[in-house]
Amino acid sequence: MPTSPSLPSKHIPRHIAIIMDGNNRYGKAKGLGRGEGHVAGKDALDPIVEHCLDTGVEVLTVFAFSSENWLRPPNEVALLMRLLTSTIHEQMPRMNKYRIRLRFIGDRSQLDEDLQALMLDAEAKTAHFDAMTLVIAISYGGQWDIANAAMTLAQQVQAGELRADEIDKALLGQYVQLADAPAVDMLIRTGGEYRISNFLLWQSAYAELFFTQTLWPDFGADELTQMITEFAQRQRRFGQTSEQVEAQTLP
């Protein structure tokens, strides 16, 4: 079993987000049956969750199904929905064992009522756990997220509860998904693509980006450890100069 990086807590990312890409290509490369690549991808999540917990990561958010994935062939969408349902059932004993909170983000209105109920039940049963939070993004898109927050504020303005000139980035940030969680520190995409595909656009404004050729079912704790180690070596300036950042770290 890989060891967690021995780094000071200040160098450990509080929030890691992962675009789990490459399931279909993995299945084709391995000669697996239709949809079996997605099954392999589902099974790859568990060791990553445990490694994040061991490392001290507070929040892990994974992109399971995007707003745009509804455009995929109906049989593949149906398979993904079944896998999401089984994933929630399979994760619950692990959430209880490790005291991990399970959350979901995305437009739930497009989901089957049974899946919505299952998600609500899982969230309620794990809401008091505080070892780590696992967030699964289902029917999620970053543009939808920001537009939804803007619509909520517009409704408050229309109702006379808020003035338009009171809206700033801090206020808008209170209405996006995961507003109560730390901002994304690391955003990882597997599968060899170099884009973020409308994932956590607001929350990842200053995230460190990591791309790997590794297909998601092959992505493991060892590679994640290497990335976290590299993350600790990067200088995060947030608009400041290197000299300003270095001055802040002096004793």
C-alpha cells in the first residue's frame, strides 16, 4: 500500500477535484464488454478516497456525470445512472467505517426520483461525519452552477430583499455549489485531455492544475502521491509577486 506524503499540513491540499476521464478508452484497450470500462472506473474510486483520507485532504470532489453527458447515447446514460446508484449503495458502508461525509452537487431536477431520494438519504445519514467529505458531481456543470447562483440573487433583487449594487463576488460565492467548502486547491484530469470541461469553474479559480495520460481506471494512490508532492513544491501567489509571498513565510 502506498504511503501518504510526509508533508506539513500547510502543504497538503485541503480540496482536491478530479475529472475521472478515460473509462471508455480503458475498456476498449482491454477488450472489455460495452460499459465495462465505466465499471472499472467506479472501482478505481475507493483507493483514491482512502488515500486522500490518510493524507489529510479535507474534501475530494469527483466529476461523475456532467451536464453535457446527457447528450451521450441513451444506453450509455442509462448505464451511468445505474452505476451511480450502485456506487452510492457501495459507498455507504465505507462512509460509515471511515466517518466520511457524502455530498452531491448538480442539477438534481433531471435525475430519476429514486436516485434523488437515494442521494438525499445518503447525505442525511452521513451529515455528521467529519473525517473527510466526498463530493460526487452528478448532472453538474460550472456554467449552470454560476447561472443558478445569479438567478437566486436576481430573484432576491426582484423581491426587494437585495439591491443590485450589493452584489459582488463574495456574495455570489455564497450561492454557488460547495460555498461552505474550501476552494479547490488541486484539479486533476486523467485520460490525457488538457481541458477542465466546465467543472467547478468558480471554485477552481486559483486551483493548481494537473494533467496525466493515465486513464482513470489505472490512476492510483502512487500517482496521486507524486502530484501532491509536486503541489507542495509549487508557489501559489494568488496575484502577488514571488517576493511578497516569500516575505509572508519568513519567521
